[in-house]
Amino acid sequence: RDDKPLQDVEPAMAKPAAKLTSPDRVVFPDDSISKGEVAAYYQGVARWLLPELIKRPLSLVRCPAGIAVTCFFQKHHNASFGPKVFAIELRESDGRGEYLYVKDIDGVLALVQMNTLEFHPWGARVDAPDKPDRLVFDLDPAEGIAWTDIKAAAREVHDRLVQVKLRSWVRLSGGKGLHVVVPIRRGPDWAQAKAFCEAFAETMVAQAPLHYVATASKVARKGRIFIDWLRNTRGATSVCSWSLRARPGATVAMPLSWDELGRTRSAATYDLKKALRRARTLTDDPWQGFSQVRQALPKF
Ligand code: ATP
Ligand code: MN
Ligand code: MN
């Protein structure tokens, strides 16, 4: 079925892709990026993206008329997603809801066909949604905080985690801040994970109250970095590594090694084109060890 010469075909494109309608429709108007280019992006980064999101409940940011019009957050399954997008019934605040997940690139592309730009997985997998396997400290800087201070905050989170024998990995959000991600061995429930993260954040704040804050209140956050530990509750999500952001510039949430972090200038360092280039040329996983590490959530 492939009549193109093989060397012109990306590895991920060797598989038949979901049918994509309106590939020329412009999605990022300032950057002249089309729906077809978004699909090609996700195919091009599949090798790095898929391990981060398959078999996890997903929330989506969908922008049917492009990012300049209306985008919406969606967490529920819809039959229109087709056979490559799976439903999972989960308990939620009022009863039960059908959540969604994918198993492969075809599932991702089926969601792109439905105008998904951002992918936000849970920190738990569909076989045990009540047992988190990764925690996220989402560092949200107030207006005017210097990038060097945001990087220093992430390193401080890293160093404090080392003190409780936890390894962590860092990601540019593609927006303003950084995410420090901590894989944990499954066992504790969400309440226990959340309690750990809250206590961890509160300790950092207690020791540097002029720099950090652990409450979401806008006033308290002024001039400080909000250590957003609230991502670690049942049903909460964080943007997936390698996901595009539905923001001007078509930025990407990018996983980095701690060494690479030092060389960045902002959380929006990577856009679609740079990320695609990085995916093609990367040899070593910037998150080396992340998926192999087995570490228990400590008492805190
Ligand atoms: P930034 O660096 O600009 O803060 P971010 O992705 O960390 O980018 P946040 O606003 O801090 O953005 O949100 C953290 C996470 O919370 C998001 O990645 C997303 O998964 C989730 N989130 C944000 N807004 C919503 C929403 N309206 N509904 C559900 N989840 C959301
Ligand atoms: Mn954030
Ligand atoms: Mn946040």
C-alpha cells in the first residue's frame, strides 16, 4: 500500500493512519500550521510520546476552529472518536463517567482528527486508576519571576526529593513554568499521594515563604512561585510530554535532562518544528531511567 520510496517514510508512518479530513485547515493562524501538520507532528514524535500517554485516562484540549477561536477541555469519551479510542468507566464526583484512553498512534491520530491539540494524561494507568504511578510538582511562576529563579526552584524540588530517596525528571510546560515528575511504585492511593505532595510543598514554603507559595490564591502568589501540588488528586491531569500547546507559537511540553534545563531560556523553548527536529535526532532518552526506576512513596 506504500508506493512512496521507503527512505521518505517516517517509521511511524509505515502504519496506515486514521483518515484525516481537512488537512489544510489552519489551526495555528499566527504560525500558519495546519491540521495536517499537527497530525504529522504527532506521527513524527510517536516514539517518545506514546510511552507517556498510552493506557492512561486522558483529558483533551480540542480546538475545532483553531486556537484563535474556541478550545475546550474534554475528559469524557465520545463514540465519534471511533474504534481506536477506548472508553473506561470511572467513578467521578456525581456518579460514574466514561473516560477515554488510547493504545497506539492510531488512537492519537483519531483524536487529532477530532481536532485535539493537547493531551493530558492521568498520573495513573487504566488497569488501576486509583493507584497513582507518577506525581507532578507543577511550578507556576507569578508574572515577572525570572527564568533562572524558576529553574532554581525545580532544582530545589529535585534536591529535596533526593533527600527522601526519590529521583525526579523535569519538563518544560510549553507555557510559563516547569513540571517536576516523580514516578512511584504503585500502591498508595490518591489521598496518600496528595498528602505527600502537599506536605512536601508546605515544607518548601515554610523554609522560603518569600519565594514559594502552596495555595492557589492569586494574591498570595504575587511575586512568588506557586508549587502546585494539586495536580496530584484523583482525576487531575498534567500536560503530556511532547504534547503541543494550544497557544500562539505552537509550543511543546518538552521533557529535558537536568543538564539540558540549564541551557534553556524559557518554558516555551520548543515549538512544533524544533520538537519534531529533536524527536528525529535524539539518540539518548532525556528521561533516561524514568520508566525503569522503582521507588516507593516515602512517609513524609
Ligand atoms: P504553565 O506552565 O503555563 O502553568 P501548565 O500546563 O502547567 O502550563 P497549568 O495552568 O499550571 O498549566 O495547569 C496544570 C495542569 O492542569 C495542565 O497541564 C492540565 O493538565 C490541568 N488543567 C489546566 N486547566 C485545566 C482545566 N480547565 N480543566 C482541567 N484540567 C486543567
Ligand atoms: Mn503550570
Ligand atoms: Mn498549575
